[in-house]
Amino acid sequence: MPPLSVFIQWRLPLIPVLLCALTVAAQANTDPTPEEKNDTEQIERVSVVGTYTRAAMNSATGLSMSLKETPQSVTLITEEMISDKGLVTMESVLNHTPGVTMVGDASENSQIFVRGYALDSGVQIDGLITTSSSHVYSGSIDQGLDPVIAERVEVLKGAAGILSGLGEPSATVNFIRKRPTDDTRATISASYGSWDTYRLEADISGWLTDSGSVKGRFVSAVKKGNSFIDRYQRDTTVLYGVVETNLATDTSLSFFADYQKSQTDGVYNWNSNPAFYTDGTAVDFGRSYSSSQDWTHWDVTQKSVMAEFKHRFDNDWSLVSAYRIANATIDALAFYPGDYIVKATGEFVGPWGDTYSAQHDRESDTNSFNLYTTGTFDLFGREHSAVAGFNYGDNVFDNINTNSTPQRRYHLNDQGHYPKPSLPDSPSNGQSNEQSQSGVYGTIRINVLDSLKFMLGGRVSDWSYEKHDLVGNSADATMEKNGIFIPYYGLVYDVTEIVSVYASRTEIFKPGTYFGEDGQLLEPAEGTNIEAGIKMALFDDTLNMSAAIYETNKDNEPEYAGKGQLPSGDYIYQSVDGITTKGYEFEIAGRLTDNWDISGGYTHNSAEDKNGLRRQTYLPEDIFKLTTKYNFEDYLPGTTAGVSWRWQSSSYYEGTIWGVDGAPNVAYRQEQSAYSLIDLMFGYEITPSISMQVNINNIFDKHYNRSLWGYSDFGEPRNATISLRWSL
């Protein structure tokens, strides 16, 4: 079939938003009155039914369904939980998400794993695919996503090919941003914590006109402070605004804009700190040790604008269209001392080169578009629902690196006093990567019986990738796949009004940007993802419980080959067939009583190759996470207390220390025993509008290593934050 990209070249993404808005606006005679504004319903507005859960979501198939009706595992991290836990980064949000594992391999890169697979391009913003956005490295946290602007974060476990297009069977993280409220609200908060860290936040929302036709919301945050890591400091600035206008009673047009910047000094090298000497014995670093230098920095700036149009027709069908443009830049000067340490001399060395520094200049430009219609229809005496749409995303990522000339080897005694290098005028390597995908999708939810629903969906996608060398180190590379069909099947049976069982199956097609030893792109990964489970919705849907089992089978899985880099700077990968991942999970989220909120889950995941050997041993097979809060209103008015418990089983990594200076290769095994982290929260309402909160994290000061790839990247020691909040 012809590529859908031909349809895109006429700048389609922006046209429907504008045409729909103008057409419907022309049909409207007057703006709604102040009395009407309270009756104006937001299309697909998710209702709040408990502080740690929500009544519905649509990240799985595009249809708005309750969690009990969704035939996949879903985890919601709500605004209330983010506030209770004092979470100020996306990394911390996902660290408290059941089933999610964070693996750190540098101060500016934390990889996300769900069900044994990296979250590779699996991030959406308000339901829009990002294609890569400013995710500078595969599976990396987008540093521009600050939780202060989040209304909630939806984590859909498993493959989500209908809306996300092409991706891993790990999860889809849908970052839902805050919207204007129907009532006037204002919140200002200030916090101070360990390592002289402070943060200021402001959130103001309400109607902007007396007629009740325009409302807006403005959110900002500023954070400054140090860290437990020597010489490390990150400052952040966040500005976010949204304006929503009611063009008619059932029609709205919204505009979003955000600016987010992080400035980091003292960044430690991309591979953290070496965990081994060249003879295979372990290095005993303290948690605060860093090989970083004062002159290093990693500065990220992200800007985006978005327009969204919504209209509900008289027959209860809805039309939604959104278009987002995003730009992200990175200006970084990083230091790479080496991968191992020579015990006799204290020098840092590496198999592919010793100590060097590098200037990284990177820029990412992303366009995202989504247009869909959804509603209900009658057939054979029953009401059914459907959604049909088209979405598109493209990303151009330019990456230019200028490496220093060989420097003297870094020494343990340097302690951050290594001289700043001079860099050559010409870059060492650089490339421009352009990736795009587009697709038409649809899902029908058929009510076979009052208690039996069958979901049938699919997506037809086009995907393309181009790599252009900007320096002349390697040949250009291209790959294009058109007419990729990804089916989706789901079945939900209501055992009772509160209990349902479900099953779902979808296929996996994941083209990647991984290169083999010959410098050619690897073929796309393919496979299947099946899941079955049981769900319960109690107390008028204010408490959700679920249990699920799943299995993923995958071929052409890209795997790092351990052979270093190509001249272009790309790491060498190889394809592996016959990967099987199996697991089960349990979750609970919502309100146990009027005063008791809870969110948590347990996950077991195991991955094997075709020979039955365990894969990804650096990931724990078992994860347990639980957050709960109790309001002592009946005993100590205005007092709340909460606890968070995170536990994971042991993990290990086996690798090779490649011989340097004529030394032999040495095998090593790095282990992390099972560990628990306990956090506490105390809150007190001083007046109806002023409250304070204290958060104590890692209260037992547990030592643990976040990285098991031959490096040391220790988690935060015990720390505390006190905050004061004023609310209108």
C-alpha cells in the first residue's frame, strides 16, 4: 500500500484542528452564559473517584473505559499521590509505580524497564505519540517532564500497538497534563530539604472571562540545590500554561505551552563509576564518590506548544483533534575517566580508550498529531462503542560530539581536580536521525451479552528512519516499512457487578535504530503479547484491584554485542531470536475507607532465551511497591500520615573486563542483594488554607546500587523534605 507519509506532506496535522474549530464556531450563535458554563462537559474528562485512582482511562484502545473494563493491566499515578510523596521528577514517579524497574547508568540517564523490556519510545503526552521526542537515549527519562504539570500518569502494561504504533511490549506511559478547572483555585508551595535543596511551586486555575467562555491554568516551579553526590547540582525551571475556550456548549478549543529547563553541573561520566579493578576485585566507593569535575555540565531545554479541539455531536459521538510541536536541546560537556581501575596505580583505563572529555550538542524537533472520533451505535438491539482515528509523529534528532585529544589517565587521587581539556575545532562524530510513523487505527467494543464484551481493533502503520552522517565517518542508512498491520483482540466477562475476567492478545512490530557489526540496521523485532486476568471495582469504583498473568514471545530482539562502537559512534548490536518473557502481577489502588488511601502491587517477571537460559539478570524478578496514607480526621483533626515500602529481589550481572596494557581478560560477577526502602510522610493542616508536610525517604538509610553493568550508581541515602502549602 502507498505510504501514509504521502498524505502528511500537505501539513495535514494542523489543518483539521483549524478547520474543525472554524466550522463549529461558525454554527455557534453565542457564547455560553455563566449559568451554562457549569453544564459544559469536557469530552472524555476523567472523573475523580478517589485520591489514588480514577474512574476511567482510554490509553489502551482509545475507548473511554473503566479500569475494570480494560483488558490489560493499568497503573495510575495521580496528582494526589505525587503531592503526598513529594515527587519532583519523572524518575521518582516511575520509581513508585508497581512493576517498573529503574536502572541508573549515569547521573543524567536512568533507564526504565517494565516486564523485562526497556520503555523505548513508549511515552505519550496527552495521548500523542512522541516517536522519540527529547528522549536522547533509548529508554531514557525525558528530563522535560516535570510532575508539577501532571494531572496523572497512566501506565498501560504490555504492548499498546493501536495507539502507540510501534513499540516494545513493556508499557506505554501517558503523561496527562493539568487542565483548567471550573472553579477558581490557587496553590503556592515552598519546600526545603537535604543537601540545601529548595523548590517553589505555583498553580493557578479558573475562569478568565465573566461570560464563562474562557478558562486557563498556569503552573510554574523552580528548584535549586545540591546532592549527596560530590560536585553534583541540578537546577530546574518549569513554566506551563493552558487556555481553554468554549466555542459552543459542546465544543472547546485549547492551547498549551510549556518551557522547561534543567541545568546540571558536576555530571558524572556516562557509565557512572567503575565497580571493578582490572584484576576483577571490587572497588569500594562511598555513595558520595564521583569522578565528575566542576567544569562538567549537562543543560537541557525543552519547549512545546499544542492545540486541541473537541466537539460532541448531538448523537453523543465526539471528535477530538490535537497537534503538538516540541523542541529540545542539550548543551553538555561530559567527562569519561574510564571503565576500570588499575589497582597498583589507581589509574582509570578503558578497553576502547582511556580518559577523555566530550562536548555534546544535540537537538530534537518533534511533531505529533492525533485525530479520532468515538461514540456508540445500536446493532441487533444492543449498544456498542467504537473509535477510529489517525495519528502521526516525526522526530529529527541531531547529535554532534566533539571529543578531546587523549589526556593523561584519571587517577583516584584527582578527586575532582582534573584539568579542563581543550577541544578541537572539528567534531569527532555527528549524525542526523529522522524517524517518523503514521497510522490509521480503530477499535470496536461489541456487547455480545450484558455481561460479555468483545473488543476487536487494529492499526495499519508506516514507519521510516534515515540516518545522515554529518562528519563523514560512516555511510548514511535508511529503512522504511509500510502497511504494517497490528491486530488487537480483547475479551471481558462480568462475573458480577464488581468482578470481571479478561483476556487480550496483540502483536509486536518494533523497528529500531540499532546497527550490526557490518554497519547495517538490524531487522525489526516481531512477536506476540498475551494477557489474562481478573479485576474488581469496589465501593462505587473508588477501589480497584487486579491480578494478571502474561507472556511475550519475541524474535529479532536487539542485544548489545559487547564489541564497542562503529566509527559513527553507534554501539554494535546483534539480533537474538526466541526470547520468552512470562510473569504475573497483583495491584490495588484507591480508597479503603473515607480516610484511608492505598496504591501498590507485586510483580514477578522472568525472561529466557530459546535455550532456557535466564536473560536480563541485572533486573530483579520480583518487585513489590506499596504506598498508603491515612487521614486522622476523627482523632487528630488535620493530621495525615503515610508510608511507602519498595522491595525488590536480588539481581546480578556477569561481564568481562577486557585486558588493558597487555593484561588478560577477566570475568566478573556483580551482585545486588534484595533490599527494601521505607519512606514516611506526615502532614498537618494548620488552617483551612495552610498546610505543612514532612517527607522522609529511605528512613533506614539502605545502601544499594542502581546499576549492575560493571559500574556503581548508588541510590539516595536517607533524606528529608519539609514543605509549606497555601491554597485558595
